[in-house]
Amino acid sequence: MTLRVLHVAHGVEQDQTGAGYAVTRLCSAFARQGIEVKLAALNLGGRIPDTGCETGEFELRRFPYIGPRKIGYSPQLRSFICDTIRDVDIVQTHFLWSYPVAAASHMAIRAGTPLTMGTHGALLPAAMAKSYLAKSAWYRIIDGPALEAAQCILATSEMEEECIRSRLTPKRLEVIPHGIDVPYLRDKSISVKRASEIITGGLSGKFVLYLGNLNPHKNLKTLVDAWSKIQTNWKEHVLLIVGSGKPGYIKRLQYAIESLKLGERVKIQPAVYGSDKWALLTGAEAVVVPSRSENFSFVVGEALSCGTPVVASQGCPWPILETEGFGRWVDTEDGLIAGAINEVLSWPTERREKMAQRAQDFVRDHFSWETVAKQYIKLYHDLVS
């Protein structure tokens, strides 16, 4: 029997959160394994990542919305779900706090169609703290009852699983990670050359990379403070902070950099995508992720898939950095992060080369989209059998 699955997300634009990025990749992987996939989302006006929908692997439908973008009320999307829901075997929603997910989950419950809901970190304390009163009310009235009624809730890490269990008692809770793209391990010198072309003013030496959203939750001030403590040990290196964020926060971060007299040693650059992103990840001497909390943190896996060691805070669910020798996994204190960066940059060439191949093999074996899709498909068959 060919499984028919309807996925529903708030948005799948390139500049959306990791959840949006992951959905199109996952749907492509499903389609390649013979699953009939429809994906419904709002049209938020941004660019869509390269996906299988262009080649007919799966059907992507994007709908206009009325009112606040964060909620995304869309009668057209609701009508599409209503017409589609009885012709599919599974409804899979992604993230919370939006009209598309609310509409899809409640219609699936009423129709008796098995419902699985991926929260993508939406219930983590740090995420709930943003607009806490509004989210608490929404959860109590809308998303909470849907999560309780869903046949399965999906977490992307054990850390997120614990958070979900502390808040509700699901019928079934499974941990399935996101997939990670595994690019060809390019020659590092070529990547460094491309990185220099991307960066305003170029790069005269090596670089340590932060790549992701620029906001207080990402703990970038701690990263800058940590770099100030060790940067004299690494006079060939600059700290490169790449991503998008609110202008006010970026201005405050730039002020912190200037106050520490790090203007020549720390550069902030706009977000990059596609081959330019992979060039930065491959060309970096180390990738640093100092976030206070993450449900998954794509950039850790992406850096490892490029063979680049990672220093991450213990707010990121990647203990394998320590257990597999792929980097360091430390507390968010700037002293510990500084020491970890210093240590990783000191690794000899031979250790880096061995680590690069092992890390890429590890990501391919455990986090390829095909591997992740198979875990979903097994779950779906269990739910419809």
C-alpha cells in the first residue's frame, strides 16, 4: 500500500527557522521512497530552498494569509486541507502557534485521520518565554488539546523529549532527529578562497565561524567575550559571525565588539545560503554554537558533515561532540567556551583530517535524509496498521 501523507507547516521559506528548512527536505526524501506527499504552507513571500517539488517529487501548495504573519489565518489553506484530509493516511504538522497547524490538527482529529505533530522546539522554556502570555493562552485553548489527542508527538532530540514529557502526557512520543545534508567534502583551500570572496573586505587568514540567527537567545555576547580572551593566541584568525537579525540587536552586538577593541578581529556578515554557506562551513577552522538552548541545532550537524570541528554549548543536544571526539560540548560560561575554542584550534593537522572523515561518515550513517525518512515511514505504518 502506498502511504499518502499530508504535511502542514507555517512556512517553508529559505529564511525561516530550521523547522521550515527541514520540511521540504523531508518531503523530498519521502517521495524518493515511494510515499505520496502533499505539503501545505503559507506563502510568506520568501525564496523556497531547492526542493523536489520543482521536479514533481511531491506537491507543494502555498496559500495567502490574512492578518498577522505569525498566525497566518488562511481560508484557502483551510479549504485545501478540508478537501484533502479524507484522502490521506496521515496528517503531519510542524511547529506550533500558527493557524495552519491549528487548522490541520483539529480537522484531522475530527476526521479520525491519524495525526502526528512535530513541535520543533516550540515547547522549550526559552521558546515559551517569548510572548509567554499569548503562547500560554494559545496552548491551553488550541495546541495543547491537539497535542493530547494526537496519535504521536515527535521530538528531534532527547532534550526536547524530556521537555515535552514535563508538560503533557502524549499517547505516543518518538525521538526522530532532523536530517542533515551531506555535501561532497570539498578541498578546504577552495572553500577558504570562496569564503574570502563572500566576506566584505575579504579574509587575510583563517577564521572561526558562528552561523545562524542573530538574537539574544544565541548568546553571541558570550562568544565575543570568549574570543576577546584568546584572540591574541590566534593572530591569523578572525571570528566571523554570519546571519540575520533585528537591526537593533546587531547594533548592540557591534557596539560590544568595538568596546572590546575587536573591530579588526570580529566581523558580522549577512546570512548566506546554498553553496556559499557550505563554503563557510568547510573553510572554517572551527564552528562555534554558544546558544542557551536548542532543540536540534542544524549548524552543528552541517559543520560535521563538512568535516569541521564544533564547539557547542550544552544547550545544544550534541553530546557526541565529546563522545565521538568531534569537538567540545561545554557550559555556556565564556571562560569554558574560550578554553574549548582554544583547545580545538590547537588540534594538529593529522587529528583534524581523521576527524573530518569520521564526522562526515557519522552524519551520513545517522542523519541522512533517507535514514530519517525511514524512521518516519516505520512510524507511519505502525499508526495506520
